[in-house]
Amino acid sequence: MAPADEDVADLVTACLEGDQRAWVRLVDQFTPMVWTITRSHRLSPVDCQDVYQLTWMRAVQYLPQLRERAQVAAWLATTARRECLKHIQRGRRLVPVGDSPLFDTYERETEHPDEPALRRAEAGEVLDAFRQLPGRDQELLGVLLADPPPSYDEASRLLGLPRGSLGPLRRRALARLRGLLEAPAR
């Protein structure tokens, strides 16, 4: 039985007010639908996971802009489908080269520079630090770091800021984020 529109709208409102339990309920409620959509596009299990995560990341980014909160299911379904199609398009551009066994046997002697950042992202540290940023920084980074990123002209229009100020504002917002990530744990 589908939940009442009012219940879904209240759940979305609670999410937007920062209620962590509401986020858990929202994700639990709509996870089966998102997984069904990703699998219907015949993606590999790993690609399904990527699209699933991107769909929920988009929810965190764009849920505040949702006009009809009761329509979150339709919005999530559309977002999941679009992310699937983007993933398929990106996959068409990749052309594997070389001898696969050679790549499989490569043993790394040192840690790749991206691995600490990836571990922090997986542990939720980056999202926690992002949520501590001022709202203006969150909005700016959300727009500028979208995939695919908008042009600076479009970002300027979306944010209502002069085009020339976007780079310096972005740099300062990223510096604040870096500062939060490098601060000692409390």
C-alpha cells in the first residue's frame, strides 16, 4: 500500500529540517524502487550501486528545490532513470585497451594519492564537513560540482552571483571544507 501524499510530504519536510531518522525512513521506503529502476537498465551490479548512490546524492542536493514534496517518488524515479542513462553514455566513451591480465597482476607499492580522500568520503566525513559549511557555500559547491558541471554563465544565473566572483567564492568554500576535514576530531 502506497503511503499517503501528506505522509510523504511530511517525511520530506522532516528530512529538509535535518531529521536523520526521516532520511533513513525516506531511503528505506524508496530504495526498492531505485534499485528496480537501475536493474531495469541492465547495468552491472557495481554500476547499479554507483547509480543508486548518485540518485541519493542528487536527493541530498536538490530535495530543497522540489516544488511538490509529495511527488518525491516520481522525482526519485526520474532522477534514477536519468543517472542510468548518463552512466550508459559515459560507458560508451570508455574503450578498454591493453592486456587485462597485465593490469590484474599490478601490485601497488605505495598508496594511491586518491585513496585517503576516498576512505574519508566512504566514512561520511566529507558529507559531515559539507553539512557544516554555511548554506551559501553548500549551494555554490552543489551547483559548481554537479555532474556534468554547468557553465560559469549558467551557474552565475542559477546562483544570482556575478560570473567573475564564482572562482574566488569556490576557492574559499573549498578551503573552508578542507579546513573542516583537517581539523582535529572533537
